[in-house]
Amino acid sequence: MSDVTQILDEIDHGDEQAAEKLLPLVYAELRKLAAARLAGEAPGQTLQATALVHEAFVRLVDVPQRQQWNSRGHFFAAAAEAMRRILVENARRKRSLKRGGDRARLELCEAEIAAPAMKHDVLLIDEALERLDAEDPQAATLVKLRYFSGLTMEESAQALGMPLRSAQRLWTWSRAWLLSELQPDAGSG
């Protein structure tokens, strides 16, 4: 049993100090995942990777009702879901009229860029994921594991309890489905 799995088991059994032992073991990995996820966000993102990791960790560990994780992969899947929710909440807050959501933000250095790279809006991705979840919950979970948590295909397949080849086929289908949802004209050409 890995150290992470052992500590998760201790948390599950009510050990108050176990959460303090868990963060140093998973922090670097969670921060790397958060930084990679934030790098794909639209310009103007004010949330930092460190803040995202800390908020996600608090939501996972510091809750009245204890969470139960059966493996390291399950913990990271829960962390991915927590990060996704935080990013969606942050995007919704920024879009609110109270915070100038009807105003376009323009950085001076951005005005000089001829053709900025297209970034998908986290809210559009969240809406597409909700539609995918309604159509195929397992596919939506796989996307969350791969996209938000950064798990490898092998880790994702293991977390879903499915053969690697089946997970690869589902991943291929899920990406094509999301592309068609996010860029409806991508299929015509």
C-alpha cells in the first residue's frame, strides 16, 4: 500500500492528523496539475495554481462529512472534480455584471498580438461536459480524469475499472464529441 493510500485510509478512519501528512505527499503533483490546467485558461485568469490546489485540498479534506477514497487514483479524480468546480465558480463570478462581466478586458501587451491562440472558455467546457455526462457519464468522468486531473490513460482506465483499450476508445470518442460541441463547424470542411 502506498503512503498516499495509507494516509487516505487513516483519514477515512477519522485520524485528525492524517490530512496534515497527506498534503506534503500530494502537493507537488496537485500543483503541477493545477498549473497545467491554468495554462490552458483564457487570458486574464487571476487564479494562481497554489490557490487552486489549496482550495481544492480544503474542499476534499476539511469537510464535516468525511470522504472515502479507495485508491490514489480515486483521490486524484476527486481533486480534479474539485479543481473543475473551483474554476467554473471563478469563471461565473468573473462573468457576473457586478464584476464587470459585460466589459471586455484588454491587456496592453495583448493589443499588439496579431493572432492570439484560441482558448476554450471553462464555462463552455463545463456546459459541454454536463451534456456529455447526460449522454455518457463514463465518458464524462474519463474526460475529467484526463483533462482536469492530468491522469495518464492507464491511471484513468484503472480509476474507471475498465480495460486500457476500452478507455482509449472511449477517450478518442469523447474528444471528438467535445470538439463537435465546442466547435460545431469543425466537422464541416
